[in-house]
Amino acid sequence: MSPTSPFRRSSQSHVGVGANPAARPEHLYQYAVMGAIYARNILGIEEPRVGLINIGSEDGKGTDLCRETHAILQHSRLKEHYIGNVEGRGLYQGEADVLICEGFVGNVVLKVSEGIAEYFLRTFQHEVIGRLDQEREMAGRMLGDLARRYQYHEHGGAPLLGIDGICIICHGSSNARSITNAFRAAMTFNHRHINAQIVEELAVGVEA
């Protein structure tokens, strides 16, 4: 599982994309457990809300994988935190703190999100800031601050959860700043004993 790290609670959610595009329902349950532990210990969300990315919020929606995972989560140890199926728009509307899916869907979500963000930043810079006069310098600084807030360079990378060790996955275009921040993220991950908590929680089992 590889949750996104730059987004905070107020307006965004964290996506557990899964490193495996052929995940089974029990794997997605494990992603949910790992994502909740990560959200509590790294992102500071005391009671993380867990959702399952699906094509609709109703019970019975989606593929066999989604329906079976939904049923597991409803009766699992996470049931108090599980809010149910969440449509794609819920990722940016703060419907959940942790959103899970298998690797294929997760990868598409991340790449589309990255492309949309870059498109809107470029368009805003050209269509709005480019037409300003006296306020252009201030608006440019504000746009730069906003862009840096969501830049992967500022966060280093995302952790690959569920392995016996620490792995921070960096962007293919990472620079020296990205790698430095990835090392910082790895140190925080280690100091907060994330792996030990994952092992302990998964050893308990699924049922509440």
C-alpha cells in the first residue's frame, strides 16, 4: 500500500493505492488497517475515517472485489471507522481520511490528479496572473506558495506499507530536495514504529 502524503484533512483524503493491481478483498482490508495506522501516527488524525473507492456509494455497487471488500469492512474491527463506498469526487471533498483501492485504480487516480493539478496551475498563471498589473507580483508569490504546498519535492515520497522494512517511493522526477525529504520521512516512519503497529494489528484478525 502506498498512501499519498501531501494532503491534509480539511479538504483532501489519503489514497491507499496498493502496490498490487491484482489485490484480493483481504488485501484491501489490510490496506485499510495500514492506512488508518499511518493516518493516526504520521498525519495526526486521531479517528481516521476509512472509505472504499467505488463507482457509487450504495451497497452492492462495483466489481466483485469492491462488493466483497465492502462486506468485510462492514463487519471488521474497522467497522466503527468505515464510512462505506466513496465515489472518486469524494477524494477531494474530504469524505474520508483514508481511501483504499487496488493498484490499477489507485495509479490512475494519482496520475490523473497530478495532471489536473498541473493543468489548473498553468491555466491560472496564464489566464489570471498574466492579466494582472500591480497585483501580479503578490499573486505570483501566492500561487508559488500554493504550488509548493502540493509539490512532491516538499514531501519526498510516499511509504510502501506492508513490507518488513522502510521504503519511501519517490517520484521519477525527484531532485536532491525530494531525496532529502524522503530520508526525513523514513526517519519519522521509523521513530514512530509504524511497522510494529501494523504487525500487531493484523495479527489480531479481521473480525471485531
